[in-house]
Amino acid sequence: MTFRHARPARLTLLAAVILCLCAPAAVVQEANRPLAVSFWPGINSPLGPAGQVVNTGLSADLGLQYRFAALPLFAGVDVSYSYAGLNPVYTGDEPGGSISSVSAFASAGARFSLTRWLYLVAGAFAGAGRVALDSGEASGSQFALGYGGSVGVDFPLGDLVSIGFRNGYLAHANTYHGLRVSVGMVVSLPGIDREPREPRVRPTPLPLADTAAEVPPGSELALEDISFDTVFPVFYKYYDTNPVGRTVLRNRGSDAVSDITIRLHVPRYMDMARTQEIPASLEAGQESEIGLYALLTDEVLRVTEGTKAAVSISVEYRSGGSLHQYTLDRTLDIADRNAMTWDDDRKAASFVTAKDPAILTMGRNVASVVRGSGFESINLNVRTAIAMLEALAAFGIQYVIDPTSPYAELSGQPHAVDFLQFPRQTLEYRAGDCDDLSILYAALLEAVGVPTAFITVPGHIFVAFSTGVSRTEAQQLFSRADEFIVVDGVAWVPVETTILHEGFVQAWQSGAKQWREHQARGQADFYPVAEAWQLYPAAGLPDSPPQITVPPPAVLEGVYRSQLTRFIDREIFPQVSRLRSQIASSGNDPRYVNRLGVLYARFGLADRARGEFERLAAARPPYASALVNLGHLHFLSKEVEAALGYYERAETLQPENPAVILAVARAHHELENYGLVSRTYARLKELDPELASQFAYLDFRGEEARRAAQVSEMATLVIWDEE
């Protein structure tokens, strides 16, 4: 059976099989790589008179493609092979001959993005090759020109791979022509990504063309080729040490000039003229290229639409014993205050306004909830980061892609101007894209003393925060060591802020996954905000802050506790599983039940801990360690009398247990029963002097005792009984 007589349904099935063979398993964003290899198996169907002789056949193209960075165009070279049988009805052969060709083509076309996952592709090709005929006495081969075109679609299915469909026309001059249907794949070549952006020393220059300076007749000293960069208001502090423009200072006279002074002034945006750093003198014919600096004020941050500003440059010098002066007037482009270019990703730090009143208000409200909710066994920076992300979700912040300036596109164009929101603006609008949400989250954490960093990968930016502990400590405190980023020996946690409504655990896992994948390919950069501030200081808006209504403390505590509990459950799951297995296999051994309660208590899950302890306290006889631990739960909740009741019950069962005696002494001390404290504490010193020395504040009374307890950090410490 030849392909000429195959039904359309069978051809469709063949195409589907090829498609399945080509598809990869993972679905992630397509990488921005310039070179790719393509493979297109297909089906050829001859047209015209040749269709009566040549059957439908198979073809395969292997090509190398180059994609241009600035335009949706590509060019490439292809090697093509095709094969088809000849119909014996027309050739007289038995069982029939064949015709095949091997060709080389040059190709070009365009590739347009319809959606993130769909591209429209159109192209044309031309080349030459040899066509071979195998048909008895008529066999032979000849040189033939080839040309054609195709249209189709591509579906990006992986970091390296796209699959697609092509429908086109192919002709071999002097032989036959026909239609071609192909299904194949395009694989981007790894290891040859376009070079990443190198940080620049100053914002992207957009020079204003200026011809040789106009100077008064007879002036020896001239300023030539004056040009200014576009000024970005958010970097107004940066321009004090980095130039806004440049010029060439030239002595066009026959005598040396000395005492040169040049001052630059931008009325309204500078309080006074800035004296430039220049050579004190120039010999005849000598020239010097100099930078032009401007000490701008925060008034420039009131520019909400791009504008032009007048610039006055005054020149003063001595020549031939005489003082000469003149002034030049120029203009300067000032962008709007939200404008920035991504030639240096560290620039985003200027938008991290941690001292903005609106940011301080929200940040400190959230931090107070964290410090007052317990869970001290969890790293404070982690608890704060969890609460801050949940507070943003409760506040109603939404991730919205900016249709006019999406980071995914502009981050790959270092000269394109992006629009970034200040943190207070994102709070006010309750929406932002990935850079806006990253900036807001970093500002809130920095406002309460948690160090942050920006992580940039191709087409995306997100945040990391420091745990403040080493890699070894982090491995001891947390269950997933692979979800940390270790920088200079300190463990950092990456957070994907665009999915803040999915919770902190998911945001952490997503950030860690992106870091691992891109860091392995050398595509991830890490910029601590504090270091970036050294070059690009934060620029607070001069406007009055908006009225931000922080969610009530009860709401903040509720969402914080819910997410923290989810986080803790993930952390202690292996230990809980092991203890529950031991409880079941031992027939509810009280030691394992008590240890499970202690595990819950140490991680702040008081309700779960109480349930385990009460099971043991209700037994006959009650389990002494559980009574002590129940007392601790009440002690930490400031229910001291209830705590003392449990301690005294435990003391009747274990009168010589140092942990029980200590607990009784502390309860009496809180109730100011100092006589009982003295007797009980004396017994503890006899039984366990080392333990007694840790709680030396029990020897003091009143305010003196409270200060001693706070200094020794023993006021809120309890020793869980894990017999």
C-alpha cells in the first residue's frame, strides 16, 4: 500500500504520533536563546501532472536557525531529504520505482507571539540539490533548483524545546512540485545564551545632540560637544557622584588659561550651582573631557510626567592676567519619577523605601503581631517574612502584569524605559507586577530589620531574605536544606511574591525551584539590597503619604497563625510520623505520647500539645511529666495559679524531680510567694546546683527579680519534661 491511497484519518494519526514523540514532559517558559536546531518530519503530496506518477511520500528536514534579538525574524540553513514511490500504473514498472532528493536550502521568516504559549510562524526557502529517479531503464539523477514556503504554529513546551506544525509548498524545478505537511520540533542550543547584561556605571545615556559651544568672541576657553543623559528622578542622589552629562574643555587660544571654574545649575531642581571637578589650567591647544555633575534635590521626585528643564553652565577663567566669564544655556530631559532602565538590576534598590511612613506603619504593625504571638522556636526572620506576606494578601494586594511595561520584556532591553511603582504606590493601588511586588515586600522586611536581596533570572525578578543564621544552623532548624541560598555563609530564603495568595510555603518552594534551575545554568543573579543602596540610595517620595488602613491585629494574627501552622506542619511532619508510629506499636506508651506533646509545644502548637498531655493527665495514675508540661502551657499563657496546680500534682508523684521543683519555685515567684520560693529554691540547689544557677533570678524579689530574669532571658523559658 502506498501513501497515495492513505485516508486523511490515517495521515492525521501519523502526525499525532510524530507530535507525541517530539513533546517533552515539563512545561516552563521558553528561554531567550539565539541559536536552535530544528527537525521536521513530514508528508509530501505531489500536485499537477506529477501527481499522477509520483505517490504521496515522506520527507525530513534538519536545520540550524538563528533568531534575531530585536526583531521577530529568523534565518537559517536546512538539509532536506524526501522519498516517494512511483505509481506503476503510469510507469509500467513492477512493482514500481521511486524518486528521492537531497537538497540544501537557505531559509528566512518571521515568528510572532500570539500568546505566551503560541507563536505564528511564516517563512520561505530556496536552494538546490540532486533528484534521483529509480525506475528501471529510466533511472538516473539530475541537479535541480528548489524553493517554497510554509506557515504554521509553534508551541513552547520547555526551557529548550518547542514543537510545531507547518503546512507549505515545495517545488523542484524540472521534476515535480506539491504540498508538504510537517510536524516537528525546535531545540534551542544550551550554553550559548545571549550575554547577560553587564551593570553600567550610570543610567542609560540618551544624549541630546549639541554642537560646538557658543562662546563670546575672543574667548580662549570653550566647552564643546556638550551632551546630557536623561535624568531619572529616583536616582537624584546618585548624580552627586555620577555625571548627568559630559563635555570637552578646550583651550583654543595661544596662551595658557588658569583658575578655571565651571558651575552647573538646574533652576528649581538644585538649591545652588554645583562646581565641577576640572583641571585648574590648560595649556594652549590642550583639551580635557570632563563629566558634568548635578546636586539635585528631592523636588525632582515631583515630576510625574517627563519634562525638560533649563540648564545654566557658567565658565570663569584667567588668561593674560585678565578674568573672563560667560554663561551657556542648555536643556535637560527629566523622565518621570517612576521611570527606570534595566541596564543594571541593582537600580531597583532605589525604589525600596524602607523609611517611608506608610511602609513603617504596616511593617511595624505586622512585626508587633509576630513578637506577641509566641512560636519563639521558629527563626524570627522566617516568622516575620511569613507574617508580612500574609499581611499583603489580607490587605488585598494582587499580582497584575503591566501591559505597557512588563518586566519579562523590558528586562532584556537595557535601554528601554520601564515603569516601577514605589512601595507606597503599590499599597495604594493594591496591585503591581513582579518588580512592584518584589520592591514592596523587600521594603516592608527592611523596615523591620530583615535584610533582603533581589534575585533576577531571565524575564523575572523576585526576593530573598536573610535568616541571619549559617548554613549549618539552618540545616538544624529546617527540614529542607536545598530550599536555601547560601551567600557568604548565611542562609537566605527565596520568595516568589507573585503567588502571595497561595501562601508562604508555596512562595518559598517556587522561589527555591527557580533559583536552582537558573543558577545551575548561570542565569541567576543575587543583589543584596543593602549593598545596592551604596550605589543607588533609596529615594523617598516628597508627597504626603496616602492613608493606608492596616488590617486589624486580629486579622493579621489569624492569617499569620494559619500560615505559620502550615509551615510548622511541613517542618515537623517526619518527627510526628515517627512518634505516632512508636505510639501505635508500643500500645500508647505514655513516654511517646508525652514526647509528641512536647514536640507540638516547642513549635508553638499549644492546642495540639494540650490534647496529648491531657490524655496522660487523665490516666490513673496520671503521668507526672505530662502534668509538668500542662503546667508549662498555663505558665506561658500567664495563668500562673492554674500552672501551680499542675506542678503541685506532679510534685506529689515525683517529689525529688529537679524539673518539678524548679517549676513550683517559678510559679510561687510569679505569685510573689517569696517565702515558699526560698524553701523550694533551696531544695533545687541541693538536688541540681547547675540547673538552679541558670535561674538565679529566683533569689531576687520584685522589680529586681524581673530585671534579672529579662537580662538572663529566663523569663519566658520553660524546660519541657521529656522523660
